[in-house]
Amino acid sequence: MSTEPRELENENEEEELYEHYRFRSDPGQELLRIDKFLLDRLPGTSRNKIQVAARNGNILVNGAKVKPNYRIKPRDEVSVVLPYPVREIELIPQNIPIDIVYEDDAVIVVNKPSDMVVHPGYGNYTGTMVNALVYHFDNLPHRIQDYFGRPGLVHRLDKHTTGIMVVAKTENALTNLARQFYDRTTERRYHALVWGDVKEDMRIEGHLGRSLQNRKMMTVFPDGAHGKHAVTHVKVLRSFGLVTLVECKLETGRTHQIRAHMKWVGHPLFHDLEYGGDTILRGTTSGPYKQFIQNCFDLIPGQALHAKTLGFEHPETGKWLQFDSELPEGFQEILRKWETYTQGNQL
């Protein structure tokens, strides 16, 4: 019997589950409810927490989800899988302003600004959105029964990506939302400005995995030899000739999915510092044009990518919630500049 926590996937991936515990019952195991079986084996837990995990599909027996009343049989293999890694960095509360779009006892929906890291990590231990949320939670006028003292991340946005995020406030909300993201029942739409004239809507399908040359970047493996299945649906919203505003709907949610997919099809995101969008890829080499592009680059610190729409089922009520956010001012100003430039040059 193994009780060692194990990570199943890289902690930077979205829509992944992590195995925290694994047990194998003895050959002579008597029939026993799984919640009691795990209660005797998991330190510092409660029967309610185990039941919450089971109801949300986070307890597996022989690889299949089971209900709280499942009875353990001899030689059953039990796994406890949760939507966050086993090892976590200590979270320091910080009084950082956050744009709260919606909040109740189960979830909080925020509009993330650019140039903000979501979660503390190596090189970014403070100043993140999670540091701000911990402070906010600690200073709420009341504590709810299921509160567990830290924000529950079920998806993330890159440092320079703006827009809507949902964060769980309870263990039940965390496991429920994580299962929705994992099962791809949420709705996520992004707006992106990309280099080049995208002529028509497209479906991009290509396995995404860490680059074999640079582990900080993702790359597409079209033959599926590496990486994980990823699909992005692209809709053209407005063409400016040299750049195009598109809507990207995620069918899967891999790390850097939109950025890597758009680069792969020849349309890197405008001002994407890691994926080659921070240099002139379309247009002339004239001085005025270079200055125009630089003026646009100066309006945003990184890629022109905004998480505009997020829809999900409320983990407690079951009601469908959908949120939309305006493009940040810098992004809007870039579009206005391209509109003026296009009209003036009759592209």
C-alpha cells in the first residue's frame, strides 16, 4: 500500500488532475464503505471532505469514479485525485487591489489585469493575484463553514493575459469547478490581435507539449508524438490587413494554447514576447511604420490576448453563470490606432 503523494501532471498545466494518494486494499479486505476506508488512512481529513471529493469525481477505484457509498473490495486500487498539486508555496496575504466582477460564498470571479502573475512560484513569491485573494478572504466579514484558507485555482492566465477568471472559495467549489474544466463543459472565449491577414475562420488541432529546445515554451507536435491533444476554434472579428482581431474559443485548455497554436499557423499574437510577436512580421521597413508599431507595442507589456468570456455551472446551485469583460484600455487603443492607420493607407 502506497500513501506517498504523487503528481500525475506538470503543475503548470490546466485541466489536469493530480494524484495525492494511492492505496491498494488487502487480499482479505472486508466490504467497507470507501469514506470509512479513506478516513482511517488519510491524516487530518474528515468524512465530509472525503464525501465532497467523491461526489465531485475525485476518488477513483481501479481508475473509475465512485460514489461515497461505494464498498471497497479485496485488491481494489484507490486513488485520490485533486485539481491542484501536492506541493504548495506558502501564501502571503497582501493588500493588492483586485477587480471583483462577482462573488458569493462559493466562488469569486475577477478581471485580471496585465503584468500580474496569477500564482506564486519561483521568482514570483509575492505580488500575485493569489496573494491579493488570500488577503481579501482573510478580511471578509464572516467565514463560511467550508472555507479552507486559500484561493482554489482551477485555471490560470499568463502574466500578460488579461480578463475573466473564476476562483473557488470552498473545497466543494474547487473540486466541482475543476471537474467542469477537466470535462470541458465550461465556455471560454478570448480576443486576440494576431499578425497577418487571417482570411477565414479555422479550427486548429495539434498536440501541445513543452519545446524540446526551450522548456519554458510550448510547441505543436502535429504527429502527436509528444504533448497532449489541443483544439482551438478561431473566428475572424476584424481584419486590418497586416493584423487581425480574432476570437479564440478553447475546446481544450493547455498551457499557452492560443499563443502556441497561432504561431504554428503563421499568425503569432501581436507583441508576444515569447512566441515571436514582438517584432515586425508584416508591413514595410520604413521609419514611420516602425515607429507606429513601436507606439502600439508600448501600450501593452506583452501579448494582445484577453479572456473576454467565461461561462460555467455554479458549483452549489447548478445555475449557469456567464461573465463578459471589456478589452483593457491599452488593447482598445491599439485597435483604434490600427483603424486609423488602415484608413489612412487604404489597406
